[in-house]
Amino acid sequence: MRSKKKNCFFLYFPIFFVSLDSCLLPILLKCATMTADKRREENVEDLDDGLAIDYELSDNEEGIEIESEIKEPSAADKTDIEGAFDSEVEEEAKEGTDVVVSVGKKRKGPSEEKKSKKKQKMEFEKESKKSLSVEKNDIIVEKLNSKVREVYPQLSPLELTEYYLQGKNVIDSSDFSMEKNLENLSKYIEMYMKDLIPSIKEFKRLRNKIKKFETKKKFNKKFNKTVEIPKRKFILILSISAIRACDVHRATRDLEGGSIKLIAKNPIGNDLKMLKTTWSRILNATPGRIEKLLDISKQDKEKNFESTLALAADEIDTVILDNYVDPKLRSVVDDRETFDLLKILKEANPKLKVYVY
């Protein structure tokens, strides 16, 4: 009976051991994990990575107690800060740098200085262009031909010769002592082109003679005499714009025979009619307008051979280049149409005279 009990003990002992092992295994694993984490933390604390900072005070230094609250600056401190800021702004403005205020706006600094420099440059360029009218003849020819090369960069040297002005074409008027402005333009014309200004007495004499001959023709069909009218010779004043041409017209209309203005604002038919009947020999116009009038007159003549030309290119004896410089620093010699027209006039009249006023 005792041996059977022993055998039963040894029979159930492995089962008991397996059940005990299954209960304790999670506990043992958890303890092992906690032990490994603790050792890892200890190793990290013992690691000397050189980042530790020791604060040491010398024997003469004392610690300063920092107040927990921030004090508002006094009125005197605010005044000192603002004065220091304004002085820095003034120094930076003198150096020519843009000063940006904390609000985000720019204070006026170098803009006035830049404007003054730009204005000085424009004044210098304007005076340089205006001085062309007081230069000697050879210098004027050289500068005008240089301008030709500038406005026709695509042309070959041989083609440019058709546009070049010769010394015989440009007339020297540097001995004109008065200032070359609108007020003295009439005196300038009277001084250099007096022979081209029509005489009122001569005009009246021819007009009366024409009327007399027309009356005789009505009553006598065999009467075939005609009045010999001298060839017209015009003084053409070229301006940079229509507004300037009107100003020149007002300055020259008091001359004997007066002057007429030919601008794009006028109907082209009115200009053609006026040119056929006018006794005035002074034309104020822009280059483009004159070229258009010459072209239309030529077309009208081709359509009707009996009609008279309103304006012929060889009737323009003298050209005055109004060397006025507008606010955009442009003058009539900067206009390509000016040299296009001068080429046409030179071909029709090789003795064309050109003045720069």
C-alpha cells in the first residue's frame, strides 16, 4: 500500500512542476526587464559626454539678484532711446541707404539726391543738343551726318551717302549774336533770308496785272498774253511736333507776307488749297506733314496734267531746322522723317540751303 502512494507522488510531481513553472515565468521575465532598465539608466548617468557645465565665481565677483518683475523705462530713458534712434536714421540717410522704420514704411532719404542727379543729367543733355545751333558749319555737318548713321543703322556706307548733308548745303549762322528763341526768329529770317520774304508792293502789282489781263481776255478772245509770275521759293521751318509748329507760326506771322501752318489737325484738302493760292513764303510744319503734302500733290498732277501742283519739292529753297528740345529730350534732328524729307528735297533741289536754329 505504501509503495502505491510513492508511485502516485512521483506520478503527479511533474504535473505540479509544470503548472508552477507556467505561473512564475511571466513574473520572472518582468523582473528581469526591470533590472535591465535600471542598469541602463545608471550607465547613462555615469556617462561623461563633456556637456556638463560647472559655474564658479571668483572671489571678487558677487551674484546679482534678478527681480522677477520687469520695470517700465522712465520718460527720460524713452527720450534717450528715441534720440539715439533718430541719430542712427540720420547717419544712414547721409550714407544713401534706405532706412526702414519698424512700422514698415521707408523714410525719404536718397530719393531727393537721385532726383537732383537725374535732373542735372537731363539739363546737361538738353544744353548739349541746343548748342548745335551755335556751332560752326563743319561741326554741324559732322553732327548731322552722325545722327544719320544713328537713325539708319541698317544702311550700308554707300546708301548712307544719299542722306548725308554736304558743307555747301548747311549754312553757317554762328555770327547771329542774339539768343536763338521764338522771340528772335523773325529777326533771324530777316537777317539771312530777306530775299525770300515777299514784298507786299510786288504782290499788289502782280495781282492788279493779272486782273487786268483777265478782263482783256473776256472782251478780246485774241488776247493771249499772260502774266509772268516768278517761281515760288518757300522757307520751310521744320518742328518736332504740331504744337511746336503752332508756336513757330505765331512767332513768324507778323513778317511781310505772313506764314502758314501745315499740321495734321488741318484737313488735307484745306492745306492743298491754301498752298495753291497763298502769297506767303514761310511754311511751318512737321516733316511727316510736308512729305504727305508733296506725295498727294504729285498724285493729283498725275491724274490731271492741267492742274497745278499745290506744292513741289523744288519750290522749297531753304529749310530751317527748329532745334527746340522738348521735355522728353527730343528735337527735330532726332526724327527719322526729317532726314527722309531732306533726301527728297536735296534730290529735287541740289542747291537746298539748311539752317539750324
